[in-house]
Amino acid sequence: MDINELIGIVKNIQGYDLDSQQEKVVKHGKGPLWVVAGPGSGKTEVLVLRTLKLVFVDNLLPSSIIITTFTEKAANNLFERILNYTNLIFKEYPELESKIDVHGLKIGTLHSLCNDIMLENKNQAYENYKLLDELEQYLFIFEHSDLANERSSKYCPLFEKFEYLFSGFDPVTNTFRWNKERLPNKWRRTNASIKLFNRMVENLIDLEKLKDAEEPYDLVICAYNDYVTKLEEHRRCDFAHLQKKFLEFLDTPLGLRFLNGDGTETHPGVKYVLVDEYQDTNPIQEEIYLKLSKGTHNLCVVGDDDQALYRFRGGTVDCMVTFKQACVNTFGIKPDDVTVIFLNTNYRSHPDIVYYYDDYIKSFPSMRLEGARVEYKPPLDPKGKISGDYPSVAYITGKTINETAENFAIFVEDLIKNEIIEKPSQCALLMRSVRESARNAGPFAEALRNRGISVYNPRSKNFLEHEETAGILGAFISIIDPDLSALESVGPPNIKNMVHFWINEYKEIADKYPDLSNYVNKSVESISKIPLDNWIKVNILDIFYHILAHEPFNEWRDDVEKTYRLGQLSKIFETYASVPYPGFPGSDRGELRTGKTEDGTISFGWRKTFYYALIGLLVSAGLDDPEIEILTPPDHLPIMTVHQSKGLEFPFVFVYGLKQKPRLDDSILLEDAFLNFRKKPPLVNFTPEERAEQDLIRFYYVAYSRAQYALIHLVPKVHLSSGFFGFIGKKIIDFKEKAKELGA
DNA sequence: CTGGGTGCAGTTTTT
DNA sequence: CTGCACCCAG
């Protein structure tokens, strides 16, 4: 197929032409391609079409093309679009159908591809390892890592140096700061270990360099080595090490065969690498991408440096901003050999909104520093269908949050009454936190509901308080710790309170469902008959599923949300059951034993660990409620975090807040702590304060650039005059005043 | 409109 | 403990 035929087909399907920049991306041949794409510029579409071009025009074997993006959801979406186009192409060119199968494309998150490729290529260093997800890594570190378990003062200098990893709110103990009189508690140490170890791997920390560092880095090495040893011992691998192993795999003979191919269709080699959302890439991922394309230089990255949101995951915008330099350094080519294409045409927002957020991001001195944004980035050019002379950027205010929320609800009500919008789902309220507390989404959700406008707020963190989750946990605990004697020994009141709540919830259910209470009582009785110090034949999962098989859990299967939550909970139990038992190879936490001294009970140690490790985690994690409907119900107004809104667009976008202080969070401080020990020193350097500020600016940029018809700030009066963003208040229109002026 | 004092609640996101 | 909202004085 000819490239123009392909573009013609696309035009027929879409009804419009690609713009010249988009076309350049699709048509680009060999060599590094750096696509700097603004919001609403059609970047994912372009990536899809470029993939089609490689397959249908260049006739590359799909399995020689790697396409990655940031989340599973985005990856699925990307593949679906490719598949759609492919099917339409097959309608016009039926003879291709037998020759081309796009299912061969290596498309997914980088993590999933690393996993699949190493398994397919039988990489010995990865085969037979269990990949740990977030929860599994937590439980593994909680039980196995020296840093989390050492009871002496061995690690004190490390605790001091990385103090920020141990401070902040700890919901398990309800404390705000590590009490330095004592060692940090185990949850804090576990969380700190996770952050520390993951970041060391993601930022490609050179252990050799670290060896020469002054203390307490010796303790960091010691803790890290211990963790890696334990992982190997138990044949586990976390997400960060998955990437590290993949990088190492690429240097092995099997890896080189994968990379360069051997002339067979099974091993065609890696011919092209395409990366979406490149601004959220971290150093180890950058290294992987560069290595994958070292032989071909065919690396295409797409992203928007202004929309980087994932520093907490090790993502650094630097990779996006310095892509050209990285290619020059790694491939040994000239800067001009890297093709730069700016997709700066915006098809999403009203021109005034586009100018507004473009001005916004450029107005901060910290964003104008060298290396903060991609060089020579042109201004956004609005060419969307939306136009009209109305105030498209404005604010709604009030004396207090509640009053602001009230005015907001009145405004939304008016939008509906006056038929400016058909349904509430054409709006979105974007907030930093969607929790329905007085400082967050609470007043807004309430004001809307008071006016009969339903709210769609799926992530409100009360997973453990529903009757089904509380009920099954209560039933389970009633079996394994019937007199709650182990619970009594658990310190933190949060855990105790939560468990008591579950027990009560279970008792209420049990009153109505005698079969269930019979099962629970019988189980307690049969455990009581097992002699001291003996294995119990049932695994915790057996107990869990037996409870599930009883009413009312059984009939709750008809309820989508309840089923989802119970499914999540059973996954959590499965995870816990798979945690290796320290010191007993081959056994795991799912297996139960009776106590050594106390007759007829589950071992006290097991019960205690269950409360501390698993329940403590659940209580502190505040698990999310399910997001079952991906699409907002039309008669609901979605309340979401800015992260959730990424990649989406809404006719009316409301954003709360113009008064927020940039925060030096631990991701930023950790970057600095390891700055001098990177295998590759970073190409840009900002102070932690500068990075914190830039992150905050980008965060709101993402929010503002979601708006199609109107962007409306929700700001209590004080936000307009003071605070970090206060100046914005002077640039936008007060909706109420404008309405008065127009006599509306 | 600003600044200081008081009181209160306690992100977010992903593999 | 910190950051934010809110109130009040100037």
C-alpha cells in the first residue's frame, strides 16, 4: 500500500485531513523522532497512524514493532484503535487480511512487555519468578526486609538521613511525625523501604558509586542488598526489578537475538520503537528505550513536557526535555539527525481557553528556565470547531468554600435549566482530592445533591465500610480469632476500631442468616479440637471462599459493585496467602497452624501478623471504591482528580483552587539524595523548590487543558488576591459580575 | 486588601 | 506537624 492511499483511507473514515505536522509524523522514515505534542493535538491518533504506516506501507512484520504507553488502559485503547483501522483497511484491501495480523504488534505498558518478552525468550534470570504487584511487594517487604524488621539501632543514621520518608501522616497509628525517641514503626519503615528501593532501581543508581559515599549510604547498600537477596531467595521480582532484569537480559545472547533478530519470523528483531506519554518516563525506562533502538535508531517518542504528572513513580520530565541530547549521546549521531515535530495545533478548546492555558504555563519564571520545557516550543494554535463570543474562561467565587460551592451548584443548575448543556455529565469538577470532606469535594458534592444534581464520585475511599466487605472480614475474623484475644494485643486504635466495626457488621448479618453463623460457629468448634502445634488442613482461602458461598454473600453476586468489591478482597486474601513465611521455605501465610501453648486456637503469632501486616495495610491504604462504570452516567456530574482526568476532555470544566503551596514531597527529595550516584548524570538540574513549583504548575495545566467550551475556576474570595496563583484571579472574569453587566 | 492569629484536618497517581 | 480556611483588625 502507498502512504497516500493510507492517508486517503483515514480521511474517508474521519472526514478530515491530517494537518501538515501530523502528516510529517505519520510519514517519517528512519531515525529518531521527537514528537512534542500539546493538549488536544491528536497525538495518540498520530501514533496509531504511524503504526499503521509501518505495517501497511513499509510492510514491517508487526512483531518487530514495539509500542508502549503509560497505563494498561491507554495501551488497550491504542490497540483497539489500531484494530479498528485495520479492519476498515481490510474492507478495502481484502487480499491483505491473510497476510497481516496486527495482533503480533508488541504493544502494552513497558512493564507488561518486559515480562512477556523475557518469558517468551525463556530468560533464565526471570523464568520461574513471581512478579509482585504493589500489595505483594508491601507484604513481602513488611515480612522480609531487614530495613523494615531490624529492631536494633543499626539503621538509625539512615532513618535520620531519609527522615522525610518516615514523616507525614500515618493512618495506622494516627500520628503525623516519626517520634524520634523510638525507631520508626514497621509500617513507616515498610513504606520508606518501598520508596527507597524502587527509586534506586528506577533512577539507575550505581551501587559502585554508592560504596564510596559517606554514611549512611553504606546502610542503604546494606538494606538494598538484603532486599535483593531475599527477593532472589524466594524467587520474587518487583516492578522496578522487572525492568532492571530486562535491561540485563538485553545483553545476554538470548536478548541480543531478540534485539537483532536471527532472520526467522519468530525472531525478527526490534525494528521500530514507539513510545506514548514519554514525559512520564523514568531513567531506567529511558535506558531501555535507548537500548532497544540502539541498533536501528528508530525510536519515536511522543509526549507533552507540560503535562508530566508522575514524579511519584520516578517519572522525570527531563527524559522528554532532553531527548535530543540523549539520542546524540547514546547513538553517536548529530543533533540534526533527530527529527523534531511540534504538534501545536489544538483541536479541543475554545481559542480563548487555549490562549489562556498557553499563557498560563509560560507566565511563570520557573517554567522559563532552561530545561524546564522543550526548547523552541511554539505557542498553541487553536483550530478547533468551538468558537463564539462568550466568557469561556471565568471564575465562580464566594466568601467561603461553602458559598463558592453553593454558587457553583446554582450555576450548573442554570446551565441545565437554560439548556446550555443537556446533562450534568458534560461538566467535570476537578479537584486535588475527591474525598467528600469539608476541605475537599464535600461541600461541592453536597451543594449539587441539594439541587437534585447527582454526583459521580467513584473513588471515595470507603471500600472497607460496605456491608459485604465488612461482613466477610468480620466473619473471617470471627473464625480465626473468635475471642479477639490477638486483636487486644494490637496497639493502633484504628485497626481495633475497624475490626470491631467489621465484627458488628458480621453479627448483624449473622442474625438474619443462620446458615452463615452456623458455618462460622462450626469452624471455630472444629479448630478448637485440633491439638497444639499442628497444621490445620484448611488454607485461609478455603475459609474465605466458604464464607462467600453462604448467603447473603452468594446472592450479592447479582450486585455488580458488591461482586467487584468481594473480588478485590479475595485477590487481597490470595496475595496474603502467597506471602512466603519467613524462615520456612515453601510455606506461606495462607497456611494455618494451631498455637504451641494455647489450646484450640490459631497460632497467636499468625493472628498478630495478620492484623499488623494485612489489616494494618488495608486500614492505612484506604482502598479505593471500584470504578465500575468507566463512563460517567449521563445524569451524573463527575468529580475527579486531575490525574483521573488526564487524557479526557469535557465541555465544561470546573477547577477548584488558586491557592496552593508547592510541596517538597519525598519523590523530589529522594531524587536529590541519589543525584550524585546515578549511572548517567541527569542533563538538567533544578533545585527541589523549582521542581516542586514546576510540578504544581504542570498539574493545573493538565486540569485547564481538559476544557472544551468553558474553563471555570472555583475560588473562595481569598484565593483571588493572595497565594501562589493569585495573579490568575486578576486575568479572568467573574461570572456573576459579567452576568449582571449583561443583565442576564 | 493584607497580615496575623486560631483552629482543624490530614493528597494524589501507576506498573 | 503543616497547610489551609476563616476571621478580624488595620
